[in-house]
Amino acid sequence: MQNPWWKRLFMLLGAVALVWLILYSGGFLVTGKVPPGKESPPPDTEPAPKATARAQQAELEEYFDAVGTLRPRTETTVEAQVSGRVLEVKVRSGDEVKRGQLLVLLDDRRYQAQLGQARQGLAAARAALQRARSEYNRVKKYLAGQAATQRDMERAREALLSAQARMRQAEKQVEEAAIALGYTRIKAPESGQVVRRLVEPGDLALPGKPLLVMQTGRALRLEALVREGLIHQVRLGQTYDVSIPALGKRIKGRVEEIVPSADPMTRTFLVKVSLPPEEGLYSGMFGRLLVPVGKHKVVLAPRRAIIRVGQLEMVRLKTPKGWRRVYVTTGRRVGDKVEVLSGLRGGELLALEGSHV
């Protein structure tokens, strides 16, 4: 029995659909596709920028960064001259003080007692001198009347000289006791600013023990370490750029001292560079002495041309096919430009629509 006509039609339509599906999957029915082995130019979707500028090739000075610390040019350490318990510290770090101002007060009871004893000894020596002088005058009078011998006169003279010596010694002891008592009131040797406070009430002060550190002048200097291979390029009186990262700026400094001995551990020389007065500079801040070591070629791009997306950096540049984005790597800033380490060769036309970096 033959199949009905509608079954044959159904089978024919199924075969046509299968052939169409095979042709469509193979791409024979889709127009506009790129043949294998060729790349389609990406569509020019980047709009034209409102402002442009060109990347430039330039020569920049290369520097060695000699790291260092800002310190006062004149720094004074206030030390104890006598031992004693600290009763009171009158100042704190950052305080401005004047010459002769009381800084630290020590327990002076022992020195008060010593001064009292010295004064008593002075009083006794003074009385002994008075007696010796009276005896000398009496013997001298008797000698004139031949009521005393020459030997008596010599003994009286020796006693007077000995009493005078004891008097001078007693006066010296009083003076020394008074000086020791004065050392319990430690005063500022010069006008300046307290940089560090090293003791607190209750601490024991000993001779030579630092109590305070004072900056007696406003001028600061950078004390930097320069490696031994470059020290021959640094000369006294030369002016160099000094970078202060905390302020985000460079200032000019003048080399005023080079320690003529290298550190055997780090193989570096200590170079001291005086700095001009600058708002925001404080002792102890970090700085870099920039020692020129030569020039090298770089590519500079405007900072406005750099687009930052997360940790990625890119620019939009003009190509024959339109504006494209290109990834770049940037380095140091040079004014309103930035060094491009990779991604550009110089001369490219860039869009000025990025954010400042």
C-alpha cells in the first residue's frame, strides 16, 4: 500500500528544512561575514575629542635620589650637670623658649644642705682668720717692745697665712656649693624651640644625661647619604634640587659640608645641604637630594591625555582608521606632562579628555 500524498509532502518539507539548516550553519546563507584569514576593521566608535595635543620626545636630566633627613643646622642638647630627682619639666616638645628660661627643676635639698655647711665653714674660717690676725698684731707689738722673740713673730705670721688660706678655701667651697645648687635649675642656653623632651618628673637626672633637645635656629638642612660612586660629582657650594615628598615640591639647596669618610657598612658619604626657609618644613622630615647623573630620551604626554581605569592607564590617539584607545605605562611627572614609559613613541596626536594623574 502506497503512502498517502500528504506523507510524501511532509517528508519533502523535512528534507528541505534539513538542507537549509546545514547551509545556514555553514554560513552560506549569511552575507557580510569576513572570509577566514582576514580581520575585520573594528568599527570607529570613539568620538572625536574637543581638544588634542601631541606626545613629544624630549631629553630629561636623570638623577640619583640620595635619601636623607631634615635636621636643624644648630641643635643643642640640654644635659644635667649634677645628679638629682626631676621634680618638674616646664616645657614640652614644640614649645618656644627664650634664653635663660627655666626648663627643668631638680630636687635641690642635698645641695641646699651642702651650701649651708659650706657657709658654716666659711664663718668658722673667718673667725679663725680674725683671731690669727689679732695674735699677729699683738706679737708684732710685743716684738717692738722686746717682749717677744723673733721666733714668736714667725709662728704668728705662719698662723696668719694658714688662716688666710683656710679662708680662701672656705670661700671656694661656698662658691662651688652655690654653683651646684644653681645646676638644679636648668635653664635654656639660647632662645629656640624644644624638639624632643627626654625626661619626665620622677626620673633620675645624672651628669651628662640628655634632658631636652633644642633647635636654636630656624634654618634646616638635609643630611643625605650619597653613594661612593657619585661623591666625586658633589662639590661644596654647589646648588641641587631637594625633593620633599610630604610637601610635594622641590626646593633649592646648597652643599655646605661633605663628611670626608664613607660609612663602611653602606659605602655612602654624608652630605649636608642647607635649605632656605620654607613653610611646612620640620626637623625629622624625609627628603631626597637629587644628584644629576646624565640625560636620557623620553616620551612626554600631557597629563590630561592619560585615562586611568582602576590600575590601568590608557590614551586615545588618532590613527588612520579613527580614534583608538591604547594602553600605556607612565613614570614621573614633569610639570603639566608625564613621562610615558611604554605605549607611545612620540609624535602621536592624543585626546585631552583624561583625568589628571
